[in-house]
Amino acid sequence: MARVVVTGANRGIGLEFCRQFKKRGDDVIAVCRTASAELKELGVEIVEGVDVSSESDVAKLARAPAIQKQKIDILINNAGILRSENLQNLDLESIRKQFEVNSLGPLMVTHALRGQLAAPAKVGIVTSRMGSVADNTSGGMYGYRMSKAAVNMAGVSLAQDLKDQQAAVALLHPGYVKTEMTGNNGMIEASESVTGLLARLDALNLENSGTFWHTNGEVLPW
């Protein structure tokens, strides 16, 4: 049984992570700003009031009794936001907020909880192939694309910096998933996406740490 922490756990992919980890028999700590009814029904431990873009909230998370009582085997940095900008509508505040949540959030959470990571441990960062420079053939979506490219770089650095404490890092593209974030548009359900992501995490080790994976197992270009 693993002890798992999932951020952005109140809905969508984060909620499904909690559901599937719980079904596997793992001890799940769900981190969110406000718990949804669906999350409460899972019967997992919940830490509310945490905005991953807030330094004080992340510090509060690190001090939470649920976090402090035992080591963490798996940390899933899932919390994220998606907003749309194009060159005609360049909303800099929107772009800045996506950086704070999507890029700095996973870095701050991992930094704050690194002392609680077991050896060996696994850290998953839910990113997107929209952060791939090589894969960008349509432009636009400046904040989301740039913030995901930035968190990819953070993930590779974390993979290097956490090796000494035997913690491996996976950069995880969930696919185009039907969630509230995507307006329920998409090609796959959250359950299918997370099943694939769990397979990627199961295969994660120090040798392949820092890899950028699609949920289907494909290694994605930077």
C-alpha cells in the first residue's frame, strides 16, 4: 500500500486519480481549495484550503497533520488551470496566473514536501503536450503552452535534483480528456486517462526519471 498525495483533487483528473488509487488500496490524501461532494464520497483524507499558487497555502499544506504523520510514496502534482489567449487578445494577467498555478505550483509543492518523500518515491507532474515546442503547429494558447513548457523544464530539473533521495519524476500528458476544464470536450474519459497515467507511474524509476510521457505510453518530444 502506497501513501499518495494528489493536488487539484476535487474534480476531473485529480478526482479520478484519488478514486483509482483508493480502489487499489492506497492511502490517499486529497489536496484542493474546496472539496466537492464527489471527493467527499470517496472516503479519502482531504486537506482543503490549498491554492498551489499561494506560498502561504503551500506552507500550510506542508504543516498539515495528514502530511506530517507519515512519509509520502507518491506525489501527484495535478492542480492546474487552462485559459485561452491569442495574439489579438493577449491577456497578460491570465498568462501570469497560469504560470503561477501550472508552473510554480508543482515546483512549490514538491519543494515543500520533499522532506516527506519516502525512499524510493515517485513524483508525477500532470503537464500537457501543448507544452511541447516541437509539437506546436497551431499557435495561440500562450499562457497554457508557455506554463506547461516551463513546468516540463522544472520537472526535468527535479528529476536531477531528487535523485540523491531516490525520488523519480514523471511528466505526464493525460490526453485530451473530457473534463470541466475542457468544457467536457475531449477524446477520452478521465478514467481511461488515469488508468494510463498509473501505468506510466508504475513503470517510473530512477533510470527513466524526467521522461515526458503520453498516457498511452508514447514518449513525447520537447
